[in-house]
Amino acid sequence: MRMVSRTLSGVMLVLSTASIPMAQLAVAQIGSGGGIVGVSGGSVAMSLNGIANKPYSATVKTTVVQKLADGTTIARVTTTKEARDSEGRTMHQTSLYVPNGESAIVNTSVFDPVGRTMTHWMSQSKLGTVFHMPDPKSLATNQPTQKTVPAGGQSSNGATAVQSQSATVARLARIRNREREDLGGKTIAGVYAEGTRITMTTPEGVEGNDRPITTVTETWRSRELDIILLSVNDDPRTGTRTSEVTDLDRAEPDPNVFQVPEGYTVKDQNPGQPQ
């Protein structure tokens, strides 16, 4: 059980790294995910089941504009290349921002739902790692046993802490006011998309705020390709974050984009193998 858990941690580390543009460089969560695990980076949806027969290549331009209290405006632009082939393999490649005009660090992740691998490489290290995911049957066999935790007690697997965190999330969800609005449809990058707007209001005092905090997220999704083509998040705490798909090509992508480039050292990370 411990070895499988360690392997999954390694895989999720790469998934987390693959979604750096989403979480850290302002690309909102995009794609349908689905399956056992759904993690998105850019507009590519990555899941253990994959999304087959919907190939495309695209560029995602993400702009973050943040205004500070003293009037200073900070603007950052990130360009991400991504692709998905008919087998459901996804590629997500982002040039990470480097200050002072130095060469950008190119971060690439490829997920293969058929081969059950996540491959990650960075231009800076010239090192690629192929994470081999454990068999689903093995995962089911090695799932930790659920235990009943006495009131105020603490189990060996930290169940009390997890329950406490879940209760906090549920409480905040009840407190915040959430409104959803359908925006109709429009064409983006040559593809029809349907839009929704979610307005979330955090009442005064919930986060130590002396007045309500309102965040607005607008999302335009293509059902045909199962990706989000445009996402705008306006949050007074972090600024305005806009991510839009451009240069969309619905042809089968070049197979080479899913391969580690020549000149890289590649290592395999198998289930149960120490990292």
C-alpha cells in the first residue's frame, strides 16, 4: 500500500507541475477531465481515461493583470502550446517566465492514457522522466481501509484532519453566495462555444474582510472538442486572468510533440520504485 501511494504521489507531482500554467501562471482549469482522476493544464483535459477521437493543436495565450494598492499595475503574458491526438494523448508545453531577459525555461508534460504513463521534461535540466502508473486493479487492491474515528480522536492515517478540512470547505461553500448565468454561444478560434458566468460573493467577515468580496469567472466551452476556448477570472485579490485559445488546428498533431527530444537523458519511474 505504501509503495503504490508513493508512486501516485510521484505521478501527481508531475500532474501538478504540468498544471503550473493553470495554477501559477494564470490558466484556469479547462477541459472535462473525467475518469478516475481529472487534472487539466491549459485547455487540454488529462484523465486516466483520456479523450479519444478529438485531435487538435492550439496555442493558449494567458494574460494576468494585477493592480496593487499603490496604483502599480503588473501585467504578465504566458504562451502555452498544447495538443491532443486521436488516442487521447495530451501535450502541454509552457515557457516559464524568467526575469532579466534570460532564456525561458520550457516545461513539457505528456500524458498517455493507453500506455498509462506521464512523461515530463524541462529544457533547463535536459532530463526526462517517464512515470508508469500502477494497474487499476492494483490500485483497488491497495486502497487504504476506511476506519471509524472516535469523536475528537485521531486515526493513524490522519482521518480527523481530513474530516476537519472537508467540513471547512463545506462550511465556506454554504456561506458563499454563488450565482450562475448562461451566456449563450459564440465562435472562438473558428469553433462554436457556449458560455457561462459564475459570480461568487464572500460575505463580510468570512475571511477577515470588512466588506463583501465578489469574484466573477466567465467560461466559454466547446462541447465538440471538449475544451474551454476562453476563460476570464476577475478576483479583486489576485487581479484579472484571461486565457484564450488561438491558432487552433483540428488536424492530427505531429507525433513528435509527444516524444522527449533528442539529447535528453530519460529515466523510468515504476510503481514501488523509490524516487
